[in-house]
Amino acid sequence: MTADKYFHLEPIGQVHLFKNARSRRIRLRVKADGKVQVSMPTMASEQKALDFVKSKVDWILKQQQDIKAGLTIFSPTSCFKTKFHELKIIPVERNRVSGVVGKGIIQINIPENHDHEQAEIQQFIRNALVQVMRHESKVYLPARTAELARLHKFDFENVFVKHVKSRWGSCSSSNNINLNIHLMRLPERLIDYVILHELAHTVEKNHGPGFWNLLEKVCPGARKLDKELNLFHVDIY
């Protein structure tokens, strides 16, 4: 193969193969537009590269699905903050991706010769963010729930912090409050709104007029906050 080659493989679509003198092994990435790009050593065969792509079809489809869902592509210019930390992506001369958390910073170090859009790098960043949000939420959310419950005289059983993709929070029939770790990337007013929403369910188990009247008393502007919350997506950020 003397030049870039393009192939169409079902069900993943276009695949771009190209040789790179610096490559020691076949590398695969799913670009931000969902197209598949494969870098290969100069001595590698075209068929070997295609076989490698075929062996990764399930993984490629998952990455393409995430891209279609609107997931953020994190870059050195990204502005992403949790309740207590800020993401910083730093190009470095090292040969591997690494991360460190401290002093309010989530620092992700990416080798200068690596494309930050590579699916593996994006997943590394997401994993780091989830770990930070999980830690923050376990510290902050139960304490904040107890504080708001005391203030507004709600009774609840326990607070459980979870990483789920379907909802920001819920209240069980036994008045256990479940809260999503992804609340840690919302504005504080929306965190409080979700907590108060679930605390109101300890009294009113449905979304009828009684529920909204109660919620409005403890959280003025609840309807407006509910609409604002709909602008955010659970696990898509």
C-alpha cells in the first residue's frame, strides 16, 4: 500500500487506512465524525489491518453510538468543571496517557504526538471524571440532603449515591433517596432542586398538584428549575 486507502465495511461504514513510519503496531481510532481511521506500520499488510478492524467491530459501533448521542469530545481547550474540580488537559512529552487529581484540578496528560480525539483517550478522560464525581458526590450529596431536610422538616431513611444513565434522582416507597453522581457537574441551584424534588416525594408520591405545591413552597421557582434541568442530559456531557 503506497498511499491512503479507503474501504467501506458494514456495519461501521468508511475505514481510512494509512501507513506511518513511526507506528510499531496497528492503531485504530474513531474520529469525532464517527469515521474509522487506522494507522499501520509500513511493513504491515492491508489485509492484516482490515482483519484487525473487523475484530473490533463491536467496540467501534459503541464509539459511533456515543458520538451520535452527542457526547463531548474533550480537548485542551475544553471547559469542564465538577462541584470542586476543573478539568485540565495538558500535552506532554511522555509516551503514555496519565492523570492526577489534586488542588481542585483534574489533570490529564496526553503525549504530544497523540490525537486527543482518539476513543481510548476520550474514554480515559471520562473514566477520570466519573471517579472524581463519584468521590465528590459521596462526600457532598448525603450531607446536603440532610441539611435541606432539616431546614424544610422532611424525614427520609437513607441517601444512596449511584452512577446511572436514566435519571438524576429518585425516592423509593420507603423514603430512601437515590442521587446520581452526575449531579456534581450541575449548577448548585439544580443540585438543590433535584434533592428537594426527591425530598418532596417523601410526602407526595406522585407529580400531582399537591406535589408541585409542596415543592414550590420549599423551592420557589421549581417549575422554571425543572425546565432548566431538562437542558442537561444524564451521562451525556
